[in-house]
Amino acid sequence: MILVVCELCGAKNATLKLNVEGSVMTACHNCKSFGKVISKVEQTKPVRPREIKKVIEAHNQAVEQPVETEEVLVDDYGKIIKTLREQRKMKQEDFAKKLRIKTSMLSNIETQQFEPKFDTVRRIEKMLGIKLIKKRIVEKQKINDFNTENAEPTIGNMIKFKTRKN
């Protein structure tokens, strides 16, 4: 049995719930004259530390945010496209025409000087029978205390910046 502490005097044998000037409080028999008795305190069994840990873990699992992902191009997309195009003995002009893009754009894609839009990438994937888009887990940036070097600016940062400037 758990001992309930009296909220008025601190005794460890509070067994009553009182209405003290509109507030519900637990109290012992010595303090019952300070308010109106509402009910007796329900005695509960003590909770073991292992049970508390299980409840906390269950709560944390229920509260966890789903993992966010984003679609990105594979690292060496240009080399892959060029290699497969050359294996199929296609000229840049012909392949670009099939993709409905300019030859110069295809050249820039193959040298990775230009990252194409995903609709263009999907056409390339379909024509070459490959996957160039992968999913990447987005890591949320944590801001620890006042260390905001890598964080996006906040209104507070802007105010500090303006203050320093004046």
C-alpha cells in the first residue's frame, strides 16, 4: 500500500479528499476541519520500477514520429546514364530527342553539372530500365540549448542581429 501525503500538513497518512476553498486536496484526519470532506482516498498498490519502465517505453513508442523520407538522385546518376546510353549505341542527340530535352541539357546531366527535374528522371529511368531515384531519411536538426550555429535563423536571432548592428 502506498502512503499518501497530506497536502496541508505533510503527514504520511492522508486518507481523505477535501474541498478547501474550491481546491480538491488530499488530507489527513487532523486537517479535515480545514475543508469539506468529498470522499476517501483510494489506496492503490505500489507500482514496481519495471512496470513504470514498461509503461514509459510503450508511451514513447506510441508518441514516436514517423520517419520522414525524401526522394533524391543516386550519387553518380550522370555516369550511369552515359554508360547505359553508350551500351545501347545511342548518340546524345537521339537520346535527348526521345527524352524531349535539348542535347546540351543531356550533356549537362551526364556530366552532373545539372540536376534534372524528377519528371525527366522518370523518363530516363523508363527508357533505360533502371532506378535513379532513391529514398533518403531526413534527419531533423536538433538545436541544443543556445548553440544555433547550424540552425535556421529564428525571430530571436534576427532581433539579436538587428540589435548588434545598431
